[in-house]
Amino acid sequence: MKKKIIALALIGIPAFTFVMSYCLYHFFDNKKIEIRQKIDVKNNDLLSIYLETAEGSGEYKVSDDNVFPTEGYTFNETKSKCENGGSLSFDKSTGQVSMSATSSDKCYVYFDIEKEKLGNFADYVKSLYETQGVNGIYYHNNTLLNGAGDNSYRYAGPSDTVNNFVCFGSDEKVCPDDNLYRIIGVFDNKVKLIKYDYATKEQLGEDGGYSKDSTPITGDYLGKQSVISEYKWGYLHDSTTNNDWATRLLNTVNLNTNFLNNIESKWRDKIVSTVWNVGGMTLKNARETNAKTVYNYELGTNKINKTTSAKIGLVYLSEYYYSASPVNWTKPGWNRDETKDYRSAKKQNWMYMGVNESTISRQSDNTMFMYYIHTSGSMEYFTTGYEFGIRPTFSLNADVELQSGMGNQTNPYRILI
């Protein structure tokens, strides 16, 4: 039997709901009232069904057989509408469309192609690991030479060989540059992202730690912005500077108020609150040692137990070190001989972007200093009253699912929203 819909003459009848299905009856005041007039859906007198032509295309065509789809499609509540104010809903389990109205109406029902699920995002990233370095992923177990030993999965290597791009905060076909992120790795079964390019004052605000916009140095900067918005790491309300990250306006205002609130709620809900370790380390341990030692003093066995909770943060210094090819993990952040420190590693480090950039790491034996990534690729330290480029980082909820993508810049990963 073909599906039918009801043609109703509504004169002096209060608001009600009817269901379009194989057997069409109207229930009113708990009484079943048969509607005598029935019109074939194909006549399109009262109803038109539109099906999306391709996943995410936003383009639709009228259904050839005007059958409500039950497999492979989802009801588009936003686009589905009626000419005279009626409202529509769809019960996929029964294949029924319901309408609420106060007068006779003509309705247009839209169905989108159901988004394909590729499974849990963190599990997918981990599944790309085969052996150390395959697909740019390193498993930092206790056998990885010079690794962190925290059982994390981290991307490392030259930017053009590491496919770790994610489009976050946008459904557009071509991901806007402002919505491009890169995967640092998987930590405790949560995917951690860092903004691909530097955050703008439109995203971070011109209050808090905002200082100025500056023109990036030609040849060093690898992004596309004409100016970089710069922020002071340690600015506080009374203009004093110190390196207590939990109380800094860059943290509380620019990152965890302005930037966070500029993310649409359906995306913001995918970000998990994180406990950030902000104890820092001495200058000697940060600058003159290798990635493993920096990790141990920053996050590992020798860390200072000083933490703060927030959704948005900045990259750890050790994360920058471990983003370079493993041959560099024994190098210090800085050495008098630039061929022996991270200046020689910048072309082998996908995280390097060529602008003076803040990390979340501080100097533990001097309350005035923090660590930053220098335009040369080396690690440097400076007073928290100085301004730097900002690339927000955050972790996704452990249950986030991957929808599509190849992980490269032109076809980044897309998560299911």
C-alpha cells in the first residue's frame, strides 16, 4: 500500500496533531475520528518530501516516490516547515511524520543523508599506529627511546608529512583557517588539539592580556595572517606581572572566557575540562636538557604539584619538543651552537609556526619568567610582561566520534556533532 496523507478542512477546530502513515486517523479528546478524505502523497497537494543529494551538500531534490525514508537519512527539523505555521516532527522508529496545526496547511519535509560514523576519535587515532613513526605517530610506552613513557600517542615529524589536521567549530565544506587545528596526540584516551594558526583578537578579545598587533617576520611565519595579535602572559588587573598561571588574565579572560564563548555551544560542549600542571621547572632543566628531562620536570616524576582546571590552555614545552622528529629529542632547547639545539629542528617539527609563541610553562625558581617558542625554533625565556602569539590548546571529550576526513589540510578530520 502506498503511503497516504490527510487533506483536512479545519473550520472551528482547535489545535491538534495528526500522523501521516499507512493508516491515517486523527485522535482528539481520546476519541478516534476517521478522516474520510485521503490524497496520495504523489499529488504533492499537501506535502512535498525533499532528500539531500549528497552528504553535507545542503542541496535537495524532491523525492521521486514520496516515501518517508527510514534508513540512511535523518529528519532536518530546521528546514522542514509548513506554509501556514504548522510544525513537523519525525519518528524514525515508525516512519511517521507528525504535524501540529490550527488550520489547513501545506508542508515541506526535508531529510539529510545520515552522517557516517567512523567510530571513537581517540581509538581511530590510536589505530593508525602500527610501528613507531608509521603515519607520523609515536607510542610513548616504556620502550620508546627517549620518549615520555606516559603511554600517550603523539604526532611527530615535518609538517608536510604529518596528517593531523582537524576542522573544529565549523560545518563549512572548506574549513576556514580560523577553525583548523592539529592533533598533538591522545592522552588518557582524549584527543588533544592545538590551533593551527595564531588566535586573533576577534577570538581572544582586546581586554585581559591583549597588548598589540604586529606584522610577522617574512620568511619565518608559516601561516596566512597579515598581523599577529599579541598577548602578555602574566598581566593582572593591577598591572603587576608574575607567573602564577591560574590567576593570569590571558588564562581567565582571553582563553577561558572570550575564546571559549566565541565557540558555538554544540562545539564547546565537546571540550573537556582539563587539569593543567603549571608548576614549571628551573631554567636549567627547561633549557639545557633534553625532551625526556623536560617532560619529567614538567609533567612526570619530578613535577611540582601545582595545578589549575580549565577547558582552554597553551602547549606544554615538552609537547613542543616531542613534536619534532625523534632524532631531535636528545637536543636541548637552546645551545650556543645552533646546530645542536631546536633551531636545527624547526623544519622537522610540525608544531613550529615561526612566531614568538607562549607556552603554558613557567620558570619555577623566578616568579617573573615564562618559557616561549622563539621564531628561530629554540626555547627561550622572558618576563611575563612581554607579549607573544597565542595558539590555544584543549582536549576533546573521550566519547567524541569521528565522522570523516583524511587528516590533511585540505581534507581535515571532522568530528560528529
